[in-house]
Amino acid sequence: MMISDKPARPDKQVAIQVERPWLEAWNMFKKNRAAVAGLIILSSIIMISLLGPLAFPADPFAGAGPLLSPPGERGFLLGTDQQGRDILVGLLYGSQSTLMVGAAAAAITITIGILVGALAGYYRGWVEEVLLRITEFFQVLPPLLLAMVVVLLFSPSIVTISLAIGIVSWTSTARLVRAEFLRIRELDFVKAERAIGSRNARIIWTIILPNAAPPLIVSAALSVGVAILFEAGLAFLQLSDPNVMSWGYLISVNRPQILEAWWPVTFPGLAIFITVLSVSLIGDGLNDAFNPKLRQR
């Protein structure tokens, strides 16, 4: 039996070194019971949002029974609202738009935050000064008020609400990215890239950004929960799309009867609470998993 003395190929060694931190992070994440529970809950909510409308094909805006029927009576598991609409059907169909707004707004938040923070942290000088002044301008404005103005300027829809939430929520991500770029740009491997003549675009997007990814992943996860709460707040103020069912819309249209009937508002509120809680648990788990100090314990 021949034993090869040849060393492992450099590309394989690099692949192992790149994959190992992510594997360690995943193993650390799995040890966090709260984070795993949050992942299971959020995955279940996503599956229900996809399969629920198939199991209950109905119009969520159409009246399906008597007005304000309590939960469990007359075949309605979660009861009906003041217009006779099935609350369960509304929750199933509303989950799609609520999760869609949360994901889209978080994507916009992370995109703007990465773009502004990366340019400010890498180029420094007047570029950093201009971008920091813009960031501070958006940071001092009340986020909910600014989102309301953006939605009012255009017709309320999933697109405009997602854009409004993303526009008012990117400042913290930008500051996080800038801090990471300021730290990483002075490391030896980045200086080596500059020494061999690599372009700034390559250094920013393929060298520094991947090394700054762990805290950005945590920020992206938490941004989803913030966006869902923002959407619920806008809907509560009747600034959501009246033609699209969402959890915030259910709370908005049923809040006048909250003293007479608690269930049309309570169940959508619980859905929002559980979803945001699961996202927060996942974010905390990712934060612990990507923290090298906690990983070494």
C-alpha cells in the first residue's frame, strides 16, 4: 500500500480554512436551544404561510359567518371579526404579505447600509464625511414619522411600505459596516492586496466584505423583526394597502371593537409577537455563534 507524501493542494487547504469558521458557527448555533427553537418556529410560520392558503382556499376579505363569532363556535376555530371574516383565514393569507414586507424591507436596509458603510469606511476623507452627514440626517429623524411621510407621498402598497421601512432603517447597519471596514482595511491581507495592485472594487466587495459578513448576518436577521413591527405600526395607523391582507391590517380594522371582542386583535398580535420573538432568538443565536470569544469557551 502506497502512502503519498505529497502535501494537500493549496486550494483544498484554503477551502478548509474558509469553511471551518462557518462550520464552527453552525455547531455553536445548534448548541443554543433558544436559537434552535426560534429557527423551528420561524420555519413553521413560513411553511404555514405557504401551505395554509392551499389548505383553506378562500377570500380573506369575504364574510364567512356571523359577526363577531367567538373562537370555537359555529366551526370558526379563531372566530370572526365585525364583518364576519374568518380570523384564521385572515392570519394565513396575511402571513404572506407580512413576511414579504419583512424580508423585502430587511433586504433594502442591508443593501443601503452596506453600500454607505463600505464606501465610508474604505475611502475615508471627504467621501466618509459626506456619507456620515447623510447618515446622521436620517438618524435624527423619527423613523416612524419619516416612513409615514414616504407612504403618504405614494399610494400605500407592499412595495412602497417596504421601501419606506428600508429607507428609515439603514443607518445602524451603515455604522456597523463602516466600523468593520475601518478595522479590516488595516489588516495585513488587505495591505497585501493593495501592494499587488488589486482594484478598490475587488478589495471592497471580495476581500473586506466577506470578512465583515458575520455581524451583517446578525443585523439582517434582526432587521426582519424590526420591519414586521414597522409594518404593523403603519397598518395600525391605517397606512397599509387596504387591498392586501396582513396581520397589521387585521389589528387596524378590528381595534374599534377591542372592548367588545378581544379575539380579532389578539390573534394577529400574537402572530406578530411570536414571529418577531423567533427572529430575535435567531439573531441572538447568530450573534453568539459568530462571536469568536464565545466560540472558544
